[in-house]
Amino acid sequence: MKLLSNSKIWAVVVIMVSGLVYVGSCTRDNDFTVPVQLTKPFVPNRGNAVLLPGNMTAGNASEWKLDKVHSSALWSGAYIGAAGLLTGRFNQFGMHDVVDAEMINYVTTGQPLKDTSWSFYESDPSKIHINGYVQINQSNTGEPGRDGGCNISNLGTTAIVAGTQNLTVTNLAKIKSTKVEFDPNSNGYIVTLDLTWKGLLAQPLTKSIIGKLSYVPRSTPTGMTYDVFGLQLTFQFNKSDFGITSTSIGDKIGIECNMNFNNK
């Protein structure tokens, strides 16, 4: 058998070494591959604002007052069998922890109770608390036939009496925060709430629900000598839990509370 010439042997060696180098380089490339990060983790940007109601004394800039005229308590629900929503607002609402002794009729056109049952600590959610209420018969869809008719009977309440704020058990829905935590995906907060309402039940029922709270930072309106800030609370509840049935609106009812404050 004829032996390979030196030149051929050398060519074979070069080919083998080149292959090993190529394989080795590919292996090292794979070892050091860094995966592409498609979504960056959220980085919160919160301040240290501390905002409290105090006694709501006019002229005291350290005591924050609910600006009800520029606030709102809105509701919405799916119109069954259609793509649109049924919507409305509550004309009368407040931020007070209404205890049993206060659940009466008040002869007044203004706020029957002080809107002082809240606190906001931007960097310490454990100190945040929110209480609020709406008067059920003050639901306003913009359609008088519904608001003064079927909504009164379907929601288990009574008609509006002019000049009276009705905070009785049959006309009051209340929320009370039990825990507030940072939202890991936004600058906002996750709120655990107790929702208490009688609806069509024999007695009021309290259900624990989860909501989201957003803070609109304190600022000075152009040309004004006072500051403002806002809180927005959103949550959902199931109307059937409170004995409410309807052929018009779905079970899930969304609530959006837009509360604006000033320190006039």
C-alpha cells in the first residue's frame, strides 16, 4: 500500500485542525449567548406626599377638602344582548365612614357628613385608608323614566325627597378599605375593600373586593393660590350577590370614583 505524501498529510492535518477550531468557537459562542430582554421590569416613581383632611377648616392649607363639585362616582355595566354599556353616575356621595347612628335622613342640600374619613401617604400604603358612600336613589342615567321609576324598585330603595339626603339602610352603599399595598406594575396601589349594601336582601351584606387606586400628584392650577390633587379608585362587584336581578344589565358592575381635593 502506497503511503501518503508529506504534502497530502499536511493538507489533512490543516483541515482537521480548522474543523476543531470552528467547532470550538461555535461552542464558546453558545456558552456566552445572552437572551434578549423584550420587556424591562417596571421601575416605580413615587414621591413622599402626605395628604390629610384634618378638620377641613377653610383657609387652612394643610387640611385638604373634597371638591365634590369637580368629583364623580360613576357606574357601568354591559347591556345584555348588545355591544354597548349602560352607564350612570351617583349625584350624591361622600367620603365618610357612616356608622349605624348616622344612617338617617338629613334635611340639607349640602354634604350631610364631613368628608374626612380618608388619608393618603404616597410612600407608605399601610397608612392609606379610604371610606366612602353613595345614595342609591341618586343614580342618574340621564333618563328620568328609568331613574325615578324602574331603578327605584329594582334597587330596593325609595324615591328622592327634595331637600333631604337619605343615608338610611335601604339607600346606602358603603366602601371601607381594609388593606392597601403598592401595585408592582404601576405607580398606583392595590386596595382591598369591604362593600356593604342591602340591595334586595333582608339585611345588608358585606363583600370583600379588590380595587385599584391611582394618585394624581399635587399641583398648583394656573393663576390660583391654592393646590389640588386627585385620587381615582376603580373596582367591580357582582350585583346578584345583593339580590339584584335584571334582564337589561349584566352581573358585573364597574365603579369609578374620581375624587378631587383642594386646600383652600
